[in-house]
Amino acid sequence: MTSQQGGEDNYMWNNLKRYAQSLVTSFVAGEEGQGLVEYSLILALVSIAAILALTNLGAAIVAELEVVTGAL
């Protein structure tokens, strides 16, 4: 009876271990997806800021070139 009970305890611990591993795996997988979304949002924000900055810089360069052209 003792060996059978020990086997049941071992079976219970193995199931508990598998359950804990599955919880950790699902938590890590959820965090990985969340991190990807955060990086995508940051990339979109940086891209929009770069487009706005380059658009304004381009307009300023055109204005300066018109001044130079007018001076010639």
C-alpha cells in the first residue's frame, strides 16, 4: 500500500508541475504578444513624428532655396 500511495503522490506532483508549467507558458506567451503590440505602437508613433519633422524641414528648405534663387 505504501508504494502505491507513493506512486499516487508522485502522479499528483507531476500533474501539479505540468499545470504550473502550462500557466507559466501561457503567461509568457501573453506577455510576448503584448510586447509586440507595444513595439508596434512605438514604431508607429516614431514614424509619424519623423514624417511630420521631415515635412516641415522640407518646406523650410524649399523656402530657403527660393530665397537663394531670387537672389541670383
